[in-house]
Amino acid sequence: MKIINISDTHSKHGFIPASWLAPADCIIHNGDISTRGHKHELENFLTWFSSLEQYKYKIFIAGNHDWYFQDNPIDVREILKKYPNVIYLQDEEVIIEGIKIYGSPWQPEFFQWAFNKQRGPEIKKYWDKIPTDTQILITHGPAKGHCDLVINKWSPNGGQRVGCDDLLEAIERIKPKYHLCGHIHCGYGQSENEFGTKFINAAVVNESYEVANEPIKFTI
């Protein structure tokens, strides 16, 4: 199955060049579809996302900017009914062409944004829900040490790794083929661990919230 992966479009999906959205079987968005999580941002994104006819499957999760998903879960489910060709995952799995995909929006607490949990037991309980036979894991935030390096005025001495330790522990236990994330814009890119899991941070925008990074393509 051919997959196009994007993340952190922050309501700027309309600025993504059409040439970047090459045909594939599936497109996956790793969260932060909006800037402030307003209802109109959600609806605008879904109108765009559902219209991408070059993908048979369209999957996404929420991120820390996507407040409406956290604060209005019942309304979100009603809105999603209008877009039956879109799959939203919030601590849920879906099996597509024999591939088990699991999605979760949570990340370690940072300035009290949406879907934030404290590091340690509070966030670990969400990672404990991940099925052990997951092949593609989608979380908004990165795992510790993979696509999570922040380099700015708040992180001197070569940068700071801000990914989740407990998420890394879960990934090393489950050993999914792919872990997809975003959240850390400057962490855009890929890495791999000794267990064969490939990590992808597909943040489309850069630190200035400009569309700068191409979607990442892979086959499973």
C-alpha cells in the first residue's frame, strides 16, 4: 500500500502545491489541521481533505492546536458523518487492506494546549492502549530521540530532544513498522531504530508556519 504522509498544515492546506500530492492508496495526516481549533477550520479542512480523489483512504488525527476535537467531541462526530470517506482516529484503530493503523492525538504537556498530558503515568496510560499488533502508529507528538530535536533560543547547546519517553518505550515494545508524527516542525524528516521501526515527522510547515516541507511517501 502506497501512503502519502502530511502533518501540521495549520489551516494552510490550500497552499500545498498540487504536485506534492501525488496519487497513492492512502493519505494520512498526523494532526494540527488548524491554527486555533475553531469549528470553521475543522469544516474547511474536511471539505479539502475529503475532496482528494487521488486517495482511496483518507485518515487523520487531531493535534495540540485542534481544540474543537477535545472540547466538542460529540459535535465533531456529527460533523464527521458528513464526510463518510474520511477516517478520524482518536485512540482508535482501523484495518485497511490488512494493515492495522492506530491513531492518538496526545503529547506531553506544553503550555496547556489541547490533548496535553503530563509525562509519566498520566500519558503512559494512553500508550498502553495501543494494540500490540499495530503496524502503523500515528501520534501527534514524536517519540524521544526520533524527529524531535528543537533548536531555538530556548534550547541552547545543540538543541533539545523533546519527544515522549513513554511513547518510545511503547514503540520499542510493540515494534510497529512505522511511527508517524508531527508537532515539532523543525523535526521534519525520518529516522529508524534498531528494531526496524521507521519514524516519520511529516510537518508541512516550518517554524514560521510557512508551507515548506513536502509530504513524505512510503510503501508498506
